[in-house]
Amino acid sequence: MEKKVEVLHFNCEVCKNHCSLTVEAEGGQVFNVTGNGCLRGLAYAQSHLPEGKER
């Protein structure tokens, strides 16, 4: 079964910067995050995949 790459967009709410994140995920696993100003944005993206997605 071939997994599809999904591109998702989030506004990070962890700090006052509210970075606009572009998240690439495949099979419910985040493999690339851009737009984050700090590592907290990466963690935010990993924990906020839409419901029903594998983790």
C-alpha cells in the first residue's frame, strides 16, 4: 500500500510568535516542518495532526 504525502498548514500557538507552519506528513508521521521559529513549533506540529490520522 502506497502512502500519500499530505501537506498541512497550522498556526502554532505555543508562544507569542504564532508561526505559520507548513507540515509534510506521510502515514501519520511528520517528516518536514517549515515556518517554525523554534523547536516548539516542530513539537506542536507533531502533536496536532488531525484526528483519525495514524501517529
